[in-house]
Amino acid sequence: MKYVIGVDLGTSAVKTVLVDPQGKVAFEHSESYPLSRPQPNWSEQNPEDWVQGTLVSLHRLIEVSGVDPSQVDGISFSGQMHGLVLVDREGKVLRPAILWNDTRTTAQCRKIEKTLGAKLIEIARNRALEGFTLPKILWVQENEPEVLAQAELFLLPKDYVRYRLTGDYAMDYSDAAGTLLLDVASKTWSAEIAEAFGLPVSLCPKLVESFDLTGTLLPEIAEASGLLPSTKVFAGGADNACGALGAGILGEGRTMCSIGTSGVILSYESNKDLNLEGKVHFFNHGEKDAYYIMGVTLAAGYSLTWFKETFAGDKSFDELLQGVDSIPAGSGGLLFTPYIVGERTPHPDPNIRGSFIGMDSGHTLAHFTRSVLEGITFSLRESIDIVRDSGKEITEVVAIGGGAKNEAWLQMQADIFNASIIKLESEQGPAMGAAMLAAYGAGWFESLGECAEAFIRPAEVYKPNAQQAATYDGLFGLYQEVYGQTRSLNDKLAQYRK
């Protein structure tokens, strides 16, 4: 029996999965690591924590599974997007990594927009948002020039880990598309964008396909991980691109909803010339010469986590969600907006904040919990509607992540999206996508589509309830009014946030 390993480098933990040729997960293991918030709006991590977590997780995976290391055909990666890692010419990390959910770079975003104008969307296909990598580089350029002066390359999180495992520098197209430095259609680094900000193109690593072989394990890494030095390592992809692979989003009209810390609506796109004027993200896929449209809710699962920790810290998530299905659609007139860390789609606004509207003395914890789920799903519906407005017909959505683990929430997604929601038999999200890249790269399949047919199996389908869908259509219209109605008030309240 042969196996591949998918490594999913997340924001809070690294997860490894051992997958057989039928797509069955034989074993999995996770290792958590800390997140640092040294100042308001800052979010950083020590890249060494990623490396050590990955090695421990790989070692435990091999040790507990009992698999002979010679049975592992290859490893590939999924990684949290946008995070900035700067290394010097010896490969030494120059400062803590600045993560995707760090929002210190508003001034740099405005600078990018002013400098590039319409060229930004034309070349990079995405608006300048605080989460992206270029604004982080410019922040370092302005605030820590001595650090940038020492930098030989910038890397994204999974690419740094892969470098430490193999000694090879590279970045795949799906992750590079989230930097604002890639010419997305031509699949080359944009000298025009780099030079506009006094950055040498040499700061950017070589570009590779997600399934390309990027080396084998260094001897000391092989020993620490329990694998062989000859183990093949494939480039991997951005977490959302890998999530799309793991959900089988490999053809026109295929769409997924991924709810983790953030929430994502992602739809496959083959037309490299499609320009949606920055209303949603447009990134390169893990499949060669394919793309995807993506809308993001910054605090999706995080809104539920925040709510539980703040108001029901003594309960598990399962206990919190018990009884939610007995509360009618609309949560008894209680409406939640999930802007607790700002928002991205369709409102690229790091300063907007969330709200509960319509509270009365009859509302219980179950009402509030359901309203949080509804607010998250309404936010994702805004991205669904943008994709539909581009001309795509969305009648089915594959659900992955935390939002696929609760039946009431799955039915809610079907009703709010007015589309059938497909739950997968074995949902491993980005980790499965990373394993698929290793399987395809190792020659197990002729195409990623063939790999998806072997690996991915639907388990259940949740169809929209016409009456519920109609109720939610009305509520959704009210939800859409909240942002504009509260924007000015939110600005006035900001002075009290200390």
C-alpha cells in the first residue's frame, strides 16, 4: 500500500493527513502553535513554530500509523495565505511573520491604490486589502527599512516551511495570486507593480505549479520527521485553492462554501480574462491554467467562537448548538452582523464592527446562537450573489469546514443560498487538497479531475425549503441595509475603542 501526506498549515495549528489511493484518510494528527497580537490590529507568528509543529505532526503521523516510511510516495502542502516571511541570503527569518488577519496596513493600501490606479485590478485582479502581502512589505519598507534592506526573498507561510524541509525556495501560483505582486493572467511576477514601490523583482521567489516537484527531504529533516530523505515534496497551494481541490471544485459552475475561522465562497473559473472589478477575489487555482472567484467573510467561524467564549464559555460547541433547529428562521427578529474584526466581501472595511439588532427580553441563548449562524450565512450569501451576477448559475454548493458539521447549519445554508448543499463523506478540506496534489504529482492519476473522482464522495444533500428560503430572502434584504445604516455611527464609536 502506498500513501501520500497532506500538510495543512493553518493559523492556529498544522494538520497532517495520511491518505491512501482511494482517498481514505488512514491517520491524521494536529499540532497547535501560538498567535501573537503585540499591538492592536497586529497578528504575527514565529515561523519556527510552524516548522517544529510540522515535524512533530509528521513524526507522530508515521509513529502512530505504523506505516513504513518507504510507503510514503510524497508530501504536499496547503497554507494560510498572504502571510509575510522575510528571509536573508542565508535563509534566516528577519522578523516575525505578519499574518493574513493583520490589519495594520490601511495606509499602505491607500498608497497602492493611489500609485497604481486602475492598473492594480488590471494586473493583480484584486483590490488592495490589509490582508494581502504587498501592503505588509510596504509597511516594513516604511517602518523597518533596515529589515527590508537585509531581505533576500519574501515567502508565504507554507513556502517557508517547505524551504526548511527541502532547502528549495519556490512559490506556487495560487498563493502568489494573493500577494498583489503577481500578474494573474500571465502567471509572472509584475515588474511594473514591484518597481512602482521601489521593490526589486528579485525579492520574489521562483514560480511553480502546485503539483510540481520541489525537492526531497533534507537528511536532518527526514530524521526528525520519521520519513526517508528520498521522500518527494511537491509545491502545494493556498489553503482556499487546496480546499477547492478537496471539495472537487474542478469544473465550471462548481462552487463551495468553506467555514473556518473565516468564511469563503469559491467558484471555479476558466476564463483568465474575467474582470469583476475587484468586487470579489480572482486567484489562480491549484489546477494548471485554471482560476477561481472568491468572496470572504473575515469572521465566520470566528464569530461563533467569540460568541461561545464570551457568553457560553462553560458549554461545548455541540451543547451551544443544541436547540438551534427549534428556533424559527429569523431568530425571533434578532439580527447579527459578523463584522467583529472588520469585513472583506462585499465591504472591504477593516474598521466596521458587528452588531445584534432587535434584542428583546424573550430572546434566549438559542435565539442568539441561531442569529449568529444566520448572520454569518447572510454575509456569505452576499458573495454567492456576486458570483451569480457574473453570469454563473449556482444550484449546488459543496460545504466544507465547521459549517458542514451541524445539520441545522447545513439546512440554513441551503435555505439562505437557495441551493442544494452537498456534504462530503470524508471532509478534510485543504489537507485533502494538499494530499491530492501529492498524489497527482507522484503520478497516481492522469489529472486532478481523475484524482477528485477517486478521492471525493458525496454523503448527504440538503435541499432548500421554499418557505424558509422566502423568509430568508426578506431577512437578507434587511441584513444588507445594516452596513450602510451603521457605518457613520461606527466611525463615531471608534474613538471609544481603547
